[in-house]
Amino acid sequence: MNKKIILKTIGRIMIVEAILLVLPIIVSVLYHETWAEASSFVYVSLGSLLLGLGLNHIEANTDRLYATEGYIIAALGWIVISFIGALPFVINGSIPNVIDAFFETASGFTTTGASIINDLSLLNRSTLFWRSFTHLIGGMGFLVFVLAIIPNSESNSVHVMKAEMPGPTFGKLVSKLSNTARILYLIYLLMTLVLIVLLMGAGAPGFDAVLLAFGAAGTGGFGVLNGSIAPYNSLAIEMILGIAMIVFGVNFNLYFLIVSRKWRESLKDEELKWYLGIIAFATLCIAFNLYSHQYSSSRVLRDSFFTVSSLITTTGYSTADFGQWPLFSQLILLGIMFVGGMAGSTAGGLKVSRIAVLVKSALAEVKRSNHPHRVMAVMFNKHAVSHPDLRAVLNYLVIYAGIFIISLIFISIEAPDFMTAFSSVAATFNNIGPGLAEVGPTANYSNYGNFNTLILGLTMLIGRLEIIPMIILLSPSTWHSRI
């Protein structure tokens, strides 16, 4: 294993984060904050820059990376950026506890949106900005951003990008991988800019519009006000965000096809049809259930659509306390938490493509039982799913279930009831944010102690990186390998 090139790459990641930490400093200056409020970002930025430059000067025997190194860089890189990003919270006193600050920052970068902060009004503008800005960078992938601005060799970049990009499949949009990263981020940032303009046009204050757009684009869900989106009480803002969350939950490869004037091909995508179908089905089921329980008729479709959009894209914004909804509606919401968005999007969860392949595989197995001599291929997007790909999906589900159960056992030590424990793990592992019961949309994760807070923070990172990179990083056999 090429440990020196791993450290060198981590150094580059730290340099990029140091540069990004300049942005909250600029916000602090614009809003005339005191030196005490801005200094935390200055100190951390300088420290990250100096340490990153030191690591970047390490001379490696070879610059070549293999798959193992790519996974380690992805996992270690995300831990490092979360820890460094947490330091301003600790230094300026917003979150004095290091573990709580790590949880909050990991929640931001992984676009989970789970929080331990009870009163957002106590945070200054620069801290609020940095908290939400982590969503924007983490949404498309921090390492993708690094590759977009500091491209490495093609053979090295592919392993790092493959380890970080969410979903069961990975592919380049164009021949050169660094150009792929730039294209993805350009589309992503342009869409975010459009969303900011739309929110401002709908009446959201400029600062709020920027941060809300960061949360929707990264499908993260950190709010600006206590109460998430509900305090705005604006149908226009809710609908813009509701549609935006769905848009950012779509595979960004399809947007590249649209830009390339291949929009018909993008509309034929089978995963897109499943994704929109699940959203429509879940929205109608919940709306009918709420209406039958005398829920306000004027808000039935409005709250059902927004909540489904928020949870299936793992954003976590809320306009209603769905923890008080009927059990049927809560179970539907719990189900779509696991489904998540499309592969190649900023959303978390298992991904729609995996769910579709698993359902088709199960149906094929039933048919095969009735016709044992009949060959039945699992088809997706008009192509037969290969046995290695199908095996990978099934294996991922088994590992996913194993990690989920282990996390649930740990969380049950402090959780007050099963629904709180189960939804805590579901909401963090799938990068959603709010769960049910004691961690519902009107509550947060501040009641957990340091141990469970750390476990949930690591669970968010494991879920964002889709398990394998973190397993490889924590495996003793990985580090026994020779350089």
C-alpha cells in the first residue's frame, strides 16, 4: 500500500478545505462581526493550510494509486474534513464539545442534516453559513470537488472518485475524469444558483435563500431558523424547495444528457421512472391517510408532497411534525427513508436503482421456481444485469443490514424507546436527518451522550461512503500491507 501518496493526497484535501474556510471569514466581514467571531475560521484555515502544505511535500516512491488506496483516501479524507470543519464550532464556543461538533460537521458534509443545536438564533452569520456550506460541498462530493480543481493522474482519480460517488454504478461522462468532475460541479452549481434566485423571488431573505439552497442542492436540510421551513409559512417557498429536492435527487448524468441535447434518452431512464413513481405513490397514500384522519384539507397534499420529497431525497427539511401523523403514514415515510434518491445524485439511502434491481430479482426468482428450466435475466434500462452486478447489489444489502443492526444495538444503550433508536440509525445511516419519536422534526439529537453521538457521526460517514471504504480503512489487514 502506498501510504505516502495517501498522506500527500490528504494534504491536498486539507489545503482545499483551508481555502473554503475563507468564505465564512468573508461572510463575517460582510456582516460586521467581531474578531472573536471571525478568528476561529482564520485560525483553523491557517492551521489546515500549513499542515496540508507539509503533507503535500511528502516524496512518494510512486504516484500510482490502486483501488485500496482510493478507498482509504475517500474514508480518511471525509474523517479529516469533518474534524477540521468542526474546529471553528469548538473554538468560537458554538459547540464546545468536540464530539458534538464532529457530529454536526459530519452531518453537514454527509448532507445528513441531523443536529445537536437547540437554538439556531444563537449562532452568528458566519457560523450558520459554514454549517450550511458543508452541505453544498458534500452533496456532490468533497473529493470530486478536489479532483475538479486539483486534478490528479487519470489512473489515480478514477479510484478516488469511484470510492466516493454514491450508487451501485460509476462511469465517466467524458474521456478525461477531471473534466467529468468539473462538468458535474458546473451543472450542480448552476442549478444551485437558479434555486437561490427562485427562492429570493418567492420572498425569502437573501441570506436565508442562499443557505436554504445549499441545503436543498446538497439534499442536506440544515435550516436557518428554528422550525426548519415551517416559520416561513410560504406556499411558494415550500413548492420551490419541494421540487428542487426532487430535482437534486436525480442522477446528474441525466442532466449531462439534457445539456448534450439527448433529453429523450434521459427521459427513458428506468431508474427515473421508478423514482418519480415511488414519490407519486407515497404522496397519494399519505395524503389519503391524513385526509381520512381529519387532517387539514388545505394542507393535505401540500405537506404530504413536501415531506415525501424531503425524506426520499434524504434532505430532512420539514413543514409539519410528521412524528404526530398516523402510523400508516409514518411507516410509508420510514420506508422511503431507506429507498433514497437515484444513483449519482446528491441524495443518500440505498438508491432507487438497487431497490428496482432487488425487486426484479425477487420476481424473477419466483418465476424461476415455477419454471426451473427457463432462463430469466433481470433487465434494467433494457440491459441484462450481469451476475457480478447482481451479486454486488445483494452483498451490499447484506452488509448494509449488518451495519444497521450493529449500530442499532449500540444506540439502544441510551435511546428511550425502539422507534427513537431505529429511526435514529435509519436517519443517520441513510443521511436524512430527522427521524421519529424523540428525534423527530421538532426535536434533535442533543439528548444522546458522547458515545452514541460519536457512533451516529461515524454511521453518517459510513452511509455517505456506502460502507466499503470505511470497512477497508478500519480493517487491520489493510494497514499490515507493505508500502
